[in-house]
Amino acid sequence: MYVSQRRSTTHSPLMKALFWLAVAVVVFGENPSQPIVRGWHVAHEALQLKTERDQLRRDNALLDQYDAMTRTPEGLELLARGRYHMVRKGEWLVQVIEPPPPPRQAPRGLRAVMDKMRTRADEGLRAWRSLRELLRTQRRSRPATY
């Protein structure tokens, strides 16, 4: 008669993993990765807030410089000359005009076909909407019959 060896009392690695998973679910709730994801979101939000704070500090420094400049007569003159294009005797006023953007080329190929189909569909939709509005007004204007 064949007698098999007795199994050891140690559990398989799969059983250990399932046990620790069950412990994690009990401790952390249904989603064991929730603290990790929440921590990532908090860190990301903290980074965004720090960036926003730095930008606000730079803006505040510029506003402080602007305020200090407007308190002096030279600063006021410089601002007025820049804003209202004031020129002193012997100075030349130079305006820089940007060149116009290049003309837009008409679409070709598949893009042109799709644009034409979209235009026709929009026209058809407008026609259906106007017909629907016409029918609604006709129904409203009809006297009620009992």
C-alpha cells in the first residue's frame, strides 16, 4: 500500500498573497490603492499651488515696480508718453506695424470634401429646423376643436 507524504503546514505563496490582500482590503477599504492615488493627487495639487504662488509673487513684484514708478514725475511722464504717443520737440514717433498674416489657402483633397459635406449637412439641418418651427407655429395658431 502506497502512503503519500504528509503535507507541510506552510501555505503556498498564492494563499499568502490572498491573505495579505484580504488584510489590505479590511484595513484600507474596498480600494487598497486609494491612499496612494490620493497622495499622488495631493502632491500634484501642492505642486500646482506652489507654481501659482510663484507666479503671483512675480506679478506682485511687477505691480510694486509699476506703483513705485508712477509715484515719480519721470515715471508718470514715461507712462503718459508711451500710452498717449506724446513726443517732445526733436523726437520722432515710430510705430511698428506688423505685417498682415499670409492669405489662408483653400482646403484641398479630403479636407475640402469633408468641409463641403459639413456645409451641406448644416444647410439641411437649418431647413429641418425652420420646417419644425413652421409646424409648431401652425399648431399653436389653430383654434382648439373639442
